[in-house]
Amino acid sequence: MIPYGRQDVTDEDIAAVVAVLRSDWLTQGPAVPRFEEAVAMRCGASRAVAANSATSSLHLACLALGIGPGDLGWTVPNTFVASANCLRHCGAVADFVDIDPSTLNLGVDALEEKLRSARRAGRLPKVLIPVHFAGLSCDMAGIARLADEYGFKVIEDASHAIGGRHRGQPIGCGRYADITVFSFHPVKIITTGEGGMALSNDAVLADAMTRLRSHGIRRDAAAQAVHGPWYYEQTELGFNYRMTDIQAALGLSQLARLDAYVAARLRLADRYDRLLADLPLRTPGRDPDSDSAWHLYVVRLEDAGRRRAVFEHLRAAGIGVNVHYIPVHLQPDYQSQGFAPGDYPVAEDYYARALTLPLYPTLSETEQDRVVIKLHEALA
Ligand SMILES: *Cc1c(COP(=O)(O)O)cnc(C)c1O
């Protein structure tokens, strides 16, 4: 089976993990801060806070921004459920902005229109969570302009996009957002097994996320001088969302190959573009302002009615195609919150045609050729 995505774990990665296993610290040791500093440095952010998943990082980001009951947060339907669930975990209401049909990212025109009517209704969002779908940055300057005008915070869900660039700067630099979140799940660009990280240039936000990922506990030198060296205080209600040193050692070792991974993905994406040019489908769009990290290579079939048969033909041939994403508002749990089919027509039409082809740095050209041949066969 050729999967749609796959991690690359080298002997150096394994040696780095084994070194932690032989050390004194499996968790809360030196590897996590080392990994955090390396990612912050690589992405041009002043702070980075690791967690046990991007789902946890998104929750921490919402909490740090003060999202709570009665608040409203917006994201896109074309994403993984975690981008919206983080709002609901804070007691806020999640709502959606439809995507742009060319980039498949949050549509800035749709956002502006929804903001205008939300202002009239007195229901403006407190936070917006744009998602860099497939690794391609959203139009962050457009989003930041509206954030200024309408006074909402911005969390970039960059789960697909570490190693990507936008307007000359790395994703995660924080030029246009309060917090940026990366995922290190094995199908993403680099992995820690499970893991996530939230980057920010705001020390208050980074400190809040650091406290909340570890039970809301502080160890304060002044308080320890009074009570004793063992002393700690829980000053707010937090979680155990910590990353282990075992995971951080793997992530740090993987980070050294980030540029090579993104370059390999781009080379394969360009090759798909050429080899699929004559088929009745639309290959991913490019954006002169952005270098995608190429997490996913998604095609859109001209004939949505054939998607299921094409999917099954490829799967039967041992090719692990997938579909990203079922629009979040169509999940039964979201329909029970009041959303319905037809609410976000661009995301729904895109979903009906979407097919994710295998793309990962160690995919060989021979394997890619097999995918291309089977896709031609299925669409013949
Ligand atoms: C993978 C993913 C997440 C969740 O990441 P985990 O690390 O698995 O929790 C969130 N948002 C998007 C867009 C993702 O693709």
C-alpha cells in the first residue's frame, strides 16, 4: 500500500530518542525547551510552547486569548474538526466562514461580508482561526487588516504549514497573527509521534500557555523562599498537555531536515502537475505570495459523480488516496448545533470533488508513476 502520507524516521532520529531514554529525564527535562527554542528560531518567533498535540495547542491558544463562555470564534469548514472544537472546549460558540474556491483557504471577501453583518447583529467574533490548507498560507495581510478593523484576535492553524513561507517570511513568524499552531502528527511535515507547538511574540500569551499546559501551576522563587523549596501553587485551572522529552528529541532531530522535506514535497507536487495535466481534474493552485509546505496534494475531479469510483479504484490498486476534508459543519455533532447542508456551498462543492493523492518526502518517482497510471485508468 502506498499511503497518502508517511513519516520519515532516520537512524539519527532513533539515536536521538534512545539518548533521551538512557538519560535522567523522560519528561520535563532539557529536550523540550531545546526543541521549542529551535522551532522559534527557525520560524522567527520569540517564543514557542510545545504540547502533546496541536489539538491541545489550539485549546491553550484559545484559553490564553481569554476565549470563554458567551464568546464567538470563527474558522473554516474545510479543516480537521480540531480547528473548531478548541473554541467549544472553552465554552465559546464555533461558526464558519466559507473558503475561496481557488486557494481552498478562508475567503477574505466572505470574511468581510460576514463581519459586516455580524457587526450589524452585534455578534462579532473574538477570535478567527484561519487554516493554511495543504500547507499554503491564507491571505494573512487581508485577514490582519480586518482583525484591526473589527477587533478580533487571530490564531493561525498552521498544522499543515511548518516550513512554508508567506510574503517573504516563514510561517510562524507572527507578523499577522497572535499565535501560530503547528502539528507534529506523523502525517504532517515533521513528527514527534503526537505533538504540537504554539508560537507567539507576546510573552504574556506564551507564559499563559506554558502555565496552562501544566496544571496552572507556578513555581515562584519568592514564594519558595517563604514556604520552602518544595513549594508550588496552582493559581488557575490547567491541564497536563505536556510534550515528553522523548518526543522533543525526535522533533529536534527531524527539524534539521525540514527544508529538505519541503523541497522534496515541492518537487513531487510539480511532477504531479505535469503528469496529470491532461486529465479531467483541477490540480492545486499556486500563489505568488506563498511557498506552500505541501502537506497535501489535492486534486478536484471535474465530475464529482465519479469521485467514489475513482477513490475505490485507486484503493483497490493499493494506493492510499484520502479525502480532506469533510466540511466540519456537516459532522453530526455540528449539525446538532444548528448547521445544515448548504450553509457553506464552496466548501461543500470542493469536498464532493476532492481526492488527496500520496505525497511524502520518501515517495519514489516509480511509486508516483503508479499513482498517475492508476488515476489515468480510473478516469479513462
Ligand atoms: C492535524 C491537524 C490538527 C490536529 O493536530 P493533532 O496534532 O493531531 O492534534 C488540527 N488542525 C489541522 C488543520 C490539522 O490538519
